[in-house]
Amino acid sequence: MVRPEAFRLTPVPGNASLAVEIVDAAFFGDRQRVVARTASGQELDVRPDAVESPSALSSTRISFDPAAAFLFPD
């Protein structure tokens, strides 16, 4: 699990990344919500800082700090 606010739309050195398609973006005051879809069709909720601006309906990469990811055992 990666918290939605841990994803970044701009690359950060040392971060893990995923290729995605941005399918929706909406602004909510000082925050925004982006829906990104992976190649396998999984949709991710991304809540980057408002200073990062996604290109609507474009392919991109999202990144996250691997130390911020949580793995839940089966």
C-alpha cells in the first residue's frame, strides 16, 4: 500500500516509479486528486501537492519513496 499523498507526478531521485495513464484530475483548494491507471488496468488515487500539474489524459510516470510503502502479509 502506498498512501495517495505519497505519490509524486514529477520524478524524484531514488524513488520507485510506475508508468500510468492520467485519466482524471480535479483540484480541491490547496490539494488535487488524480486518477491514474496502470498498464494492467488498476486505478490509483494520487493526491500530489497542488504545485504539481498533470497533463490531462496523458501517459506519464508516478513515483513514490519505497520506504513509504507498506506490505501487508497474507
